[in-house]
Amino acid sequence: AQSVAQPEDQVNVAEGNPLTVKCTYSVSGNPYLFWYVQYPNRGLQFLLKYITGDNLVKGSYGFEAEFNKSQTSFHLKKPSALVSDSALYFCAVPPPYALNFGKGTSLLVTP
Amino acid sequence: NAGVMQNPRHLVRRRGQEARLRCSPMKGHSHVYWYRQLPEEGLKFMVYLQKENIIDESGMPKERFSAEFPKEGPSILRIQQVVRGDSAAYFCASSQDILNQVQTGPYSGNTIYFGEGSWLTVV
């Protein structure tokens, strides 16, 4: 079965520091991998996706993700965190029709 | 270009009543997905529909829940005889018609776009 795992329930980072939100995947064949963000009481917003090609994928709001096939990971990164980045982040994989989401990682950026 | 529209945003129902949640996909999208988000449980897939067809309902509870996406009008998620455990946020999402995309399998890598959700509270 296609699945993703987000090993951290919460990540805390100081504003201005780099951030990483982790995601590992388990898929058969070529993986399609997605990151979404959810702000409180809002729907999910698409950040970026990996389909094929460059291992470093750039997305919205300055986020990027690195696809690592040997480590089966697709970690979300940002060089300099903002307080406004505080939200719930979901990694997802499609198996086979809709997206299956990880349980989410709560990111808290402190001033 | 309007996004995925869901209504109502908030709905309160007494136990035993019916809840109807509506979803209008983005313009040009003919694929609709419903998800449920329970407190502390993350986002769970419920059902995937195309116009007039249910493609995958593997995440739908077997009783009291139904979904449709008619030829005309929005997709409807219907919950009959609601119970307190149905209290949750219900999200609709949509994607483009995959027949227009290069396919390497049932899923072609289309992005799914979400609505703002409908929060159901059962009292």
C-alpha cells in the first residue's frame, strides 16, 4: 500500500532559523509526493509536489522539498522560518486515486 | 477563478438529524474527493467521485453516509441520523479531468485543491 509517515508530531523553530519537516514514504513504482499546509480552521493549501525530475522541488511561500530515493524521504524545508509559517503540515501520496495523508506535523515558529 | 466552494461552513445538528454538505469543484474540474478530519486524527479519505459515478468509496462508513456528484449541481455528502462521533471537519477537494493528462496509472500526478471545509457539530 502507498503510504507516508511523518515521524514528528511537532516541530519548534525560532524565527529566522532554517526549518525541516520530515516525511518518509512507502510506495511501489515511481512515487508522486505532495506537501500541503493547513492554517487553523482552514482548508489545506497545496505547497509543492514531486512527480519526476529534479530532486529539489521548489514550492509556494519559499518552501522546498528534497526527494531522496535511497532514504525514501521527502522532507520539507525552508531556509529562514517566519512566525506566519506556524501551521499544520501534511505529506501525501496518491494510492491510486485520492491522496493519502500523513498524520500531520504541527510547526511552531517563535519570535 | 473561484476555488473549491463548500457550504455550509458550520453546521449544528442534533443527534438523529440529517446533515447535508455541499461542494462545488473548481471550474474545469470533474473529480471530487471528500475527506474527514477528526480532532487528533489527521485527514482521512472518504470517497472519490466523478460526474454521476462513485469511483472509490473505500473510506466511507458503511452505514448512514452517502455521497453523490450529479450531472448538474454540486457534490453532496449526506450523513443520516448523525451521532456525536460524526462531529468533525469535512473537506472537499477537486482535480482536473485526468483524461487530459499523461497517465502512468490511475493517478497522473494532478494536484488536488481543497475547499475551506464544513465543520459539523452534533449536539
